[in-house]
Amino acid sequence: MLAVFVIVLGFVTAAIIATASAAYQNNDGSIDLFMDTPAGLIKGFLLCMFVGPYVIAKNGLTLFIQDKIGFSIFGLCIVIAAVWSFCLGIISIQTLIGIGLA
């Protein structure tokens, strides 16, 4: 049960960061990466690292609904997103503990 909580926390963290990034960039919900400067490269890498599970699950579901990928590939997308969300959930919990909120 704890593992499910960590996965959900990681996925929610990814969704919040992706939504905040899209709102900050003032676009249609897609994530734009600016890799022309070293700072932009680092920021883009960190953004991809934290929004990855949300993007994989969202794009996998969209492609599955449009019949562009099969059920097995969709399942693989969900498994990858879940494992990545677990790792992100651990990072989120450690961050909350580090700043004294948990």
C-alpha cells in the first residue's frame, strides 16, 4: 500500500510540475525546451526528469485511444510511468522531510 502511495505522489508531482510549466510558458499544454544555453539545457533536463511520468502516460493514453499503439505498448508505457513515478515519489518524500513538512 505504501508503494501505491509513493507512485501516486510521484505521478501527482509530475502532473503539477508539467501543468505549472505549461501555464508559465503560456501555451496549449505542451512543454517547450530551450536548449540553446547551458542554463537552458540544465533547466530542460530537470524539467524532463520531473515531468517524464506524466508525459509518457498522457501520450501513451492518447495514442492508445487513437489506435496508433497496441495494448501491450500502452501497458509498457504505464509500467515505465509507474516505475518512474515511484522514483519521483521517493524524491518528493525526501524533499518534504528535508524541508520539515513531513
